[in-house]
Amino acid sequence: MKKTWIFVALLALVFPIGLSAEATAEESTTATAITCAQGGVCNLGDIGPGGGIIFYVRSEKSFYVWKNGNAEADLAYAADGWKYLEVAPKTWSGRKSDPKMDWCTNTDVRAAWTKDLQGRDWYAKWVKGKTQSGFLASTGYGNSEIIAKNCKSGAATAARKYRGGGKSDWYLPRITELKQLVFFAGGIFEPTSTCCIKDFPKKQSSSFASSAYAINWGNGYWASSFTFGKLANQWQGQDRMSLGSNAPGSGLPFVRPIRAF
């Protein structure tokens, strides 16, 4: 009888009255679930592993919107590809807000290495079978790599040197990615189109504008895409992004790195 009583007492300690073994196991699992920052599942607005904020969660539905907006027509959705886009905080450079930078210290826009750069998203210059990194298509991570290797300083070089969260895969966004950031900043988490300026939010949502990730709304940001004219003497300059409209320019847009994982 004494042995039986001791056994029952031990059971009571392990499984308190009113709690089943299943409930206890579930609580234990919940308590030990890892966060997005620790490498777990991420949701929009979560702090990512790089110390930035998750502004895009990739799914077949969300990826289709990009294709429907004249971008990514040469790519297919892959369930086993990257899943999230994370943007660095506005203090990423050590300043209070995003810095303005030149595109590159090398001012020779017809230098041989520029021919390796991919064009605008909808030019369909992604090459099947070509080694891709980071954001699958080379106009983001790949272009940033090429630019950084040939420019001692500048927008892409600074983005690739950033080490937020100890990560070394930050890069200058491509236009499609920057458009998505504009939607997120405006509080539109499931846009139906990324085609045109008319589709874009008019201002940042109050919560995003007051956060550590606010962007300089209405001002241009460097993108990693590169625009060439049809003829050599029709070179038009680097793309930049201002609320969804990209235009050639040699001014000093702001810089903000992102990463895909």
C-alpha cells in the first residue's frame, strides 16, 4: 500500500490535477518554441535573425502578385526557395537615418564589368542554370556583389559590408523588393498589384513611421538593377526608386540593405 501511495504522489507531481500528459507536453513545446530571430517561423513585422524586420513572407499567392506586376515573369515560384525578406533598421549605417550615397566610386559607366549586371526586373535577363545567391535572381544579391567588387565605396558596397545580426548576406534591393517594402511601410500587407504608382500607399502607416525601420517616404532609394539603352550611346544610368516609380538618375538617393533567407 505504501508503494502504491508513493507512486500516486509522484504522478501528481509530474501531472498536476486537471492537466493531462498531452497538455503538459504542449505547454513544454510552446515554452521552448524558437522565435523568428532565433531561426524559427517568421511573420510580417517580426524581428529577423539579422536584427531587421520581416517585410515580406513569400508564398505562391504573394509571389504571383510580383509576376502580375510586370516583374519576375522569367521565374517560377519554388516552395523550397527563400521564404522571407528582412530590411535593416534605419540606423544600420551608424547614423540616425539612412545615408545618401553615390552609386559607385568608379564613374566609368561603360566599364567592362557593368556588362555583367542584370537589367530591370521585367527585362527577363535572369539566365536559367546560372548560379544564384540570396534572392534567387541575380539582380539583387548578384548585382550588389558585382558592384561591390568593382567599387571601393557606394550604395551596393555599403550594403554588402553591413553585418547586422552577424549576417554577411545583406544586399541592395532590386526594384520589386523595394516596391514590396513600400507596401509594407504603408500598411498594405497583401497588395493585389505592384504594377503602378497608383497602386501604392500614399504615406507610411503610423506604426511603421514611428518605428526603428521607417523609410524616408517620397525620396529615392538606390536599387541594384541597372538600366541600359538599346544602343551604346543611349546609356541611361542606374535605376532608383521613389514610391514605386523608378527613373534613371545620378543624384544621391538613400540606401537601405535587405536580405533574403
